[in-house]
Amino acid sequence: MQSGRESRISLRSLGPWAVVLLSVLVVGHALALLWTSSIVWRSAHDVQRETAHVNTTNEIDRMLREHHRLESVWLATRENELEPIQSDLEASLRRAVAHARAGVHGETEARRWRRLDAEIKAYIRTAEDLAARHAPVEEAAQKSRQPLERALYMVGVLREQNEANRERSLANAEWALRIQKVVVIASGALLVVVFVVLVLCMHRFVLVPLLTLRSALERFRPGESGGEISGGPFVETRELAQRFNEMVELVIRQRRDQLTFLAAVAHDLRNPLSALKLTVSSLEREYGAAKPERFTRLDRQIDRLSRMVGDLLDATRIESGQLELKLKEVDVREAARSMVDLYAPTTTTHRVTLDVPDTPVIVRADALRLEQVVSNLLSNAIKYSPRGGLVAVSVRETPDEVVLSVSDQGAGIPPEEVSRLFDPFRRGLGTADLAPGAGLGLSIVRRIVDAHGGRIDVESKPYVGSTFRVRLPRR
């Protein structure tokens, strides 16, 4: 019964949300990388610009000092060759200042560069005036020193500002790189965590219910109740589990009805078979030694039908859980020996052998049911090896269990049929021509062995033979 308060979470509704969540995380990760990368790029650009400004101020400082030296030399020597050099220096100074002013950011720095430009122009005008008056060297040095020092002072101020700006840009770049590293690690870790959580949730709430359903399907056998499976919190997996549980319940109910019907049929068949058996026996006594061969064949067919009806009754009792065991200490050797003695005379084409220990092999079991197990296995070994050959029955013991084996050199069992070999009413392909039957013998054997807490396994190769091993616990 499904609870009315069960969650209605659907994979179809959660799927888009999971995709959206992952998409948001991926986009956020990309945006964070773009943001930090842009900061790094701007900081690197600022460092490059400020470094260029520092180099420009150093170059202006050098050119101012060189101009002042050449001016002093010209005033002392009046050499005409120095005038073009001075003119070139003045032009270079103007170009350097103009280039630096074009790349300035910020009003304070722009104002300082304008002031430096004005101081350089004032210094050059002073130098030109002194040169035009042919002022003495001492006077020229004295009058040009003050404008030169003001220009050099502004150069120093700008150099310090540019160096400070460069250091600040470097610090910003380092900060951005650290932030980028943190963002990459954090967002990457978050993506990994979310992905792992999604995978674990899918494994826990989707894959595990599906694997449980598959395992239940593989284990399911008609007549067995494997217990209900839940299917997890999702609607889709829970509906699959519910359909499976309903199917199992339906199969069990149908099988119970079938067993009831078969038990009734088998029970009703016993009375007419018993009457036929008595009639044939009476006729055989009347005819005595001169009885017709058809009476013998009829008696044999009645016995065969009686065994089939008996198997059918046993199967219905076992399948319906009505198998009663009368447990006591039993020597497995005796059960094997009595069945070998019973079946060995029934065949002339088989060599039936028995290999048992010299000392008793005791288990706690139902003696009649144990003989029934050996009987079914031994009769199958004879029936399904029509060409004859060796049929070997052996008993051996280990510290934990007793192993009873029945081997033949018959037709063998195809590998694809081994897994369903012990299902009731199931017969292998082609076996109906080898031996008649209802396909209940091995199913009964397995049920009896299971009821004793043991297990049965088989090894078989087509056209080589088969070996059935019954393993019973030592108690």
C-alpha cells in the first residue's frame, strides 16, 4: 500500500533544475575568471604605462642636465657646433613631455605634467635670453639655476608619483592574481562538490533502486516471494518498483491458484488409477502365467502414471509450503546404497557404481525425503543417458558438509538452460524424446534440499555428461 504522504519528486522535474544549477555554476565560474582576468590585464597595462612614465621622467632629467651642461660650454667657448645639439635636445624635451601628457590618467598628474612643461619652457627661454645677450658664464649659471632646479624638482615629483603608481598597480595585479587563484579553486571545488553530490544522489536514489529492481528480477522465481522493493523517493523509480511488486503478487496468486487446481486434479486421479491397478492385478491373477503381454505394458503405464501423480502431489505440497520433514540422524550412505540397489537392476546398458566411506556419514534429515532426492537424481541419470555408460553415485564428507554426487555420461545440459534447470514443469530442449515426464523431479529435489538447509549445484557439458552435487550441512 502506497502512503498518501509519499513525496512526488520526479526525475523529469529535477533534471532541468540540475542542468540550470550546473549552468549557473559554470557561468559564474566563467564570469569570475573574466572579472579577475580583466583586473589583471588593467593592472598590467597600468604597470606598463607607469614604467614608461618613470623612464620618460628619467630621460627628461638626463636631457635637462645635458642641456644645461651644453649651454654652459657654449657660453664659455661660443662654439657654433653646439647649437644644433641644443636645438635637438630642446625638441626632444618637448616631444617627451607631450607624449607623457597624452597618456596621463588623473587630474593631479595632468596638472603636474603641465607645470613641468611650463617650467621646462621657462628654463629654455631663460637659456635663450642668456645666450642672446652673450651673458658671462657665472651670470648664466646663476640665472639659469633656479628655473632648472624648478624643472628638475617637478621631474622628481612626477618620478615619485609614477613609481608610487607603478607599485600600486603591481599590488593590484598581485591582489587580482590571488583573487583569481581563490576564485578558480573555490569555484572549481564547488563545481566538483556539486557534481559529486549529484552523482551520489543519482547513485543512491536512482541507480541503487534500479539495481535492486534488476536483482529482484534476476532472483525472482515463480512461487517465491522475494519481498517488496521500495523504489526510492522519485516517482519514476517508485512506479517501476510498484509495478514489479504488483507483478510478483499477481504471479504468486496465480501460482497458488494453479497449485490448488493441480493438487485437486492429482488427488482426483489417484482413485481411478488405484482402481485400474486393482483391476489389472485381478486380471493378471486370473490369467496366471498365460497373461497377455499387454497386461504387463498396461501395468507398467499405470505405475508410470502413479509416479507422475505422486510427483505432482509432492510438488504442490512443497510449492505451497506444506512439506513436513521428520528429522532424525540418518546415514547418507544407506540412502545412497538403497537407491543404487533399487535402480541398478532396472538397466542393462548402464554400469551403476557406488563410492562411499567406510564409516557412517551422519546428517540430521528426513530419511524418506533424502531417499527421494537420491531416487530422482539416479533415475534422471539413467533416463537421460540412453546410450548407457557409467552412472556414479558417491558420498564424501568435509568438516562442514556432506556431499552426495550423482554423475552420468548422458546428453548433458546446454549452459543457457542450467539457470532454469530446477524450475517446476520445465524440461530441457530435446529431453522429451529421451524420457517422458512432467518436469517436476529436479524442482522437488531442490525444494527438499533447501528445506534441509542445503544446496544443490550442477556441472554439465553437452554430449559429455552431468554431475549433480547435493550439499547438506553437518549438524
